[in-house]
Amino acid sequence: MLVLVAPGQGAQSPGFLTPWLEVPGFADRLTWWSAVSGLDLVHYGTEADADTIKDTAVAQPLLVAAGIAAALALFPHPADAFTMVGAAGGHSVGEITAAAGTGVISAEAAMVFVRERGRLMAQAAAVTPTGMTAVLGGDRDEVLAKIAEHNLIPANNNGAGQIVAAGTLEDLARFGDDGPSGARLRALSVAGAFHTQHMGSAVEQLSRLAKGITTRDPRTRLVSNADGAVVHDGREVLRRLVAQVSNPVRWDLCMDTFGELGVTGILEVPPAGTLTGLAKRALKGVETFALKTPEDLDAAREFAAKHAEPADANPLDAAPTWRLVIAPHGGTVRRGAVQAGDKLERDTAVATVVARGDEHEITVRHEGQALEWLVEDGDPVAPGQPLLRVHPTGSFD
């Protein structure tokens, strides 16, 4: 199975898009998305210095534009991607790239959304002096305990021995003097405590803006960085994109899900390297490919072809996606009392998946009529596996 991933803020470097402008159509797309976002993405990706592109309001739109454009260069015919890519995910702002790539929102909607996300997060960060510190190594439980002891939040749990603590600069300074044993601490060059309660004002405003965005259900499995769940409802994906601004990123759980799905190859879109590096340490035996420059495109296409699933292996691409209720996690399914022919109201609970020691209630996201169970009670299920087929009879936006 091939998994496509998109990095988050901090992966960018000065001039990283310069060679990409030679790829047919790449510069045209950046020019168009510059008009959409109100930012000169060509300038920021080729000429701007490190301090300029570190600015949250610049970095986030630049990363999303780079990832979407590179994916379109990799798959010139986007429909080909849906038959080859088994799952997709993104770290922090990279999940917007993944949402656009899987067809949940348009590229234009992604650029407007990420522009506002970056702007609002920068505003929120300016209210209180906050920051983030990477914790490398150490005992995981001890690291988390020390973070809590100093009133900090584990804003990024990246797996492979990497956790990022976030909070006020005062608390981070105390944490720096009293960190967990056996761990290295590295202050991150970011504007504030992202993915914490300090971003609450940004979430409130993004929630209002998101109401006007048109969504579709993902064309392939989209793994949420909130909890590693495979999310199959477009509105739920958008809700999670808003909520993640003030909630921790659990990339460790995303990698667990990739493993459960049977990933054999992970391909990271530009500016690539961070997520493939984590995968090398956490997913032993899984091949990785960091797509960094246009010179890598031919090799990347060979890599994608090598790890692609059979054309008919992805049930989300082959079936009308809005008719399926899926398992967000792998585990054991417990069917509810719903029978074929039953009328279902929005948010009706239809099943439970027992996974990782937790029970996950599965609900329908729209009004409809149950048509057919696709699993038996007690069956083992994989993340993203269809459980129930539903005919929608009401609004599901």
C-alpha cells in the first residue's frame, strides 16, 4: 500500500520552490493561488529569506500550495492518484494539503482556508508570549509527566521518540531547567504555542468561516492527525481541520494506522524529509521516498507504481462514498440494532469498534435508510473498512 503524506510548518527553507517553477504548469498554479490567497507565493517560495517564510501567515499557505502543486506534478491526471494511493495524511497544516488531495475541498478553498488559518493563528500567538520546545528521546511516560508538571501541553506527539511541548515562555524556561532525564530539548523557532488552548480565538473564527466551504467525502482513506482515525465524511474532515488548531497533533497514532493498513511505501510531498524521517524510525521495513526536487519525479512515479494497491482495492474509490459508514480504526466491530430498511436520523449510533483498548461509537453523518450490513457482528475490521451501506434521504452537508 502507498501512503502520501504532507509535512507541517517548519519544513520550509529559502528557495525550496525555485527548481519546481520549471515544471510545466507549476508556476501557473502558484500564480493563480497567489491571487486566491493574496500572497506572492512565487516570491516566498524562491526569493524570500528564512525569517520571512518563518512567519506563520506566510509559511502555512506556502506549504499547502507547494504540496498540492507537487502532487499534481506527480500525478498529472488526478484520477490516477485515487487508484494508486491507499491512504493520505498530513502533519498539522499538512492535513489541509491532504484534504485537498483526497478531494474533500478544492485547491482554491484550501488556499483561502489556510490563509485565514495562518493569519488568525499569528494573531492568537501575539496575545501571550508562548512557544514550543521539541523533546527528543527519554522515557515517553516520564517526558509526558514532566510536560504536565510544568503546565505545558504535548502539542505534537510525533512518535519515534519525539514530543513537542508548548505553552508560555515562562513555563518553557522552567521546563528547560528541569527537563526529563535522558532527553534533549530544542526550542523551536515558531511564533507561539500552536495546537493548544492559546489558539482558541483562531478556532472560533475559523469555525464561522468553515460553514461556507463546500466539501465532498474523501476519495481515498484520509487519516486524521487528531487520533489516527480514518475519516470518511467531508464535513467531519473540515470540522477536524478547524479543531486541530487548538488540539494536539497525534502523528504517532497516524503512523500506527498506516501500519495497521499494511503500508509498504510512504511518499512525502515537498518540502519533504521530516515525515519520512519519522517513518524510518517508527515503521521498520516500510520504504520511504522524500520528494524534494523535480529531478525526483520519475523515481517517485516508479516508487508509487511499486507500492500502489490493485486498482479495485480501495472500496472508497469504487463505491459511491456518501453511502458508506466506515470503521475509523482497526479492531473488532459490534453491530448495533440497526437492520436493513431502518430509517436513520443524523448522528444515529449504528455500531461500535473496539480498538486499542477503547470503544469508538460509529454514527451516520446524514439522514438515510440502512440498506445492507457489510460486516458480521464480531468481525475484525481494518481502518477505513466499510461497515454499512446507507441510502441518504436528507441533507448531509
